Amino acid sequence: MTALAALLMRDLRLAVRVGGGAPIGVLFFLIVVTLVPFAIGPDLNLLARIGPAILWLGALLANLLALDRLIAMDHEDGSLDLILMARAPLELALAAKALAHWLSTGLPLVIATPLLGLLLNLDPTATGAVALTLIAGTPALTFIGLIGAALTTALRRGGLLLAVLVLPLTIPVLIFGVAAANAAIVGPVPFGTPFSILCALTLMSIVVGPFAAAAALRQGLE
Amino acid sequence: MALIDLANPSRFLALADRVLPWLAAATLFAFALGLGQAYVAPDDYQQGATVKIMFIHVPSAWLGMFAWGIMSLAAVGTLVWRHPLADVAAKAAAPVGAAFTLMCLVTGSLWGRPMWGTYWVWDARLTSVLVLFLMYLGVIALWRTIDDPARAARVVAVLTLVGAINVPIIKFSVEWWNTLHQSASVLRLDGSTIHPAILGPLVVMIVAFTLLFLSLHLAAMRNEITRRRLRTMLMMRADAAAGH
């Protein structure tokens, strides 16, 4: 347990101290959201209507941004070999790394959401709903992304291949995340229905992600 | 002959050489029968002759999913038993499956143009087949990024199984998404009310397409084994030329 806690603290420290961690993710999120009005025009009503979708797409892309370094960096400096040989199970170690990634990338996005909601003309209820769906849904994105990160690390390829592999798998999360946010704003479906499915997707990916990622690393790095 | 014996490529090649002509002949026969029946099948009273696109469209859709099933079985074979033939089967099935999925999309689009008035609607079924096609392309891309086939096979096997878990979830969520966003305005064929005069040829065509897939898959597996042998020989020759 202490080994996992140490791994979690190490990843968090790396994310905060080494440039390109949490602040860059939030900055990217902000830029994506800023670009949208330039593309579709400054119509506030339209922005309010598609605001949750924009925020979700921004979170999806910002989450993807830091993924290719999640395991690849450890592979480069050799610490992945230590994690592989450690007594703590690889699945739990990877889950700890994913948790650190979410705390340093996903959580700041949720915290930044109220500000961005303001820019997109979302009322407080809508902003709250989007923030709530993001806090429930972004762990799923991280844990699904963990599989892609492990696959591409095993193959020593990152970047676009990672996006191609991971994005189709995140479609259900996107659908139910945006659906829950919209349900809270305009209805007619009760908020609970899509939100429960979103939570179920998150829980499932927390279970499946570390196992699949560990399998990919064990099979791929020989 | 036990499954483990087929791990020897020479034995598998001998078996494939014996089976393939029969399989090809059965495919030709089934296609002759199916196409003949499809030709004389009556036109739909509403859709006219375009209903005959179904005889290609539906079997392609079936094979798009069938190929992923074959890949998942092969992935289990790769991860659990490290069966060398499973690697080859998984690799050979991916492009064939992708091709049938693309054929399903293209024929569906051509059918949609006269029936719905547009080449593409964001209908739940169309969308989930599109996602399936994208996932095939991801798997093929993953295969191509690595030289060592045995290592690539194990990594791709993980992705294939994750995909097998996800495909039903994606299908379900896309259906949910579609019913939420638009009412059922899209014309769709009701599966259960197909007239026997059309259902008969359709079943024959599905059998014919499945036989075609099996033939293509077996031939692709044979080619893949030959390709690997060739690669080993070239590497040995390069090794010898380098003077080791």
C-alpha cells in the first residue's frame, strides 16, 4: 500500500513540478473553448445550447493530451521496469498512475468548468450539471486512455495512433455525459437516467482499464 | 487432427491446400444459387428494385460483426495458449472484416439515397457500423506499427478483446443517443416482416457470403504464413551476407 501511495505522490509531484502537466491541460481546454465561438459565431443563445457539448469535447481532447506520456515517460527513464518487477501488482500500480493522471488533468478541468461555462453563456444550473457530469465521466476517459497508453508504450509509438485507438472507445462516455448535462438543462429525460449509466461506464472502465493495460504491458514489453 | 498439431505451419498449409478448393467451389455454388434466386426475387411494392441491395448489404453487415468475433476468438487463443496459428488468424481476419464493414456502409449509403433521399443519416445502426469500421482501422494500424509479429499479435489481442467488450456498449449507447435526439422519422426495414420470397434468397446469400469470408480468410492465412517464411529467409540471407 505504501508503495502505491509513493507512486501516486511521485506522479503527482512530477505532474506539478515538470512543465506541461495540469496547467497546460487547463490552458488547452480554455483555448479549445475559446476557438469555438470564432468558428460558429458569437450567438449567445446558440452557444448556451451547445455549451455542454463543447465543454465535453474540450475535456475529451485535453484528457488525451497528456496520455501518451502517462506510461511512455516511465518507460524511457527505466522506472517502468521497477514498477513491473515490484511486489505490488502491476494492475494496482497502473490504477495508481491513472488516479494521479486524473487528479492532475481531469480534476483541474472540472474546477475550470464554471469559468468556461460563464464564457459560453451557461446559467448556474447548467454549469453545475456539466461540472457534475465531468467529475463523474472524466475518470472513465482516463482509465480507457490508460489502455491506449499501455498499448502504444508497448509498441514505442504514441501520438496519433493513441488517439485513433482510444477515441472510438470513449463514444459511450461522451454520449451519456452530454445527454446527462442536457437532461438537467432542458429535459425531457430525468437527469438520473443518463447520469447513472455514465457512472456505470466509469466504474466499468476503472475495473477493465488497469487489467487490460497491465496485460498489454506484460505481453508487449519482453 | 488436434488443434495443437496445426501449430506446425507445414501441417496447416497442407490442410489449407486440401480444404481451400472445396471451400471455393462451395462458395461459387452458393453464390450461383443465391444470385439466381435474388435475380428472380420479386421487387418490393414500395422500394422497387432497390430492395435487392439488401442481398449484399445484410450479409456484409453480418460478416463485419462475424469477423470481429473470429478475431476475438483468435485473441483468446493468442493470450491463453499462445497458439501461433491464432496470431495468423487474427491478422488475416482484420482487413477482410474491415472490407466487409466498408461494403456494408457503401451499399447502405447507396440504398439510402433513393429511399431516404440522402446518402447518410445519423441513424443508430449506421453510426454504430461506422464506429466498428473505425475500430477495424485502429486494429489494422496497430498491426502495422510493429515488425515482430508475435509481439504485435499479443498487443493487438488485448485491444481486440477490449473492443469486443465495447462494441455492444457502443451499439447500445448510440441507439439511446439516437432515440433521444430525433424521433423515429427514418424509414427502416422491419426485420420480422420480410416476405418469404425475399427471405429465402437472403438466407442463401448470407450462407454464400459466409463461405466467401471463410475462403478469403483461409487464403489470407496461407499468404500470411508464406509472407512470414519469406521474411525469415530474407533476414537469414541478409545475416549471411553481413558475414556473421
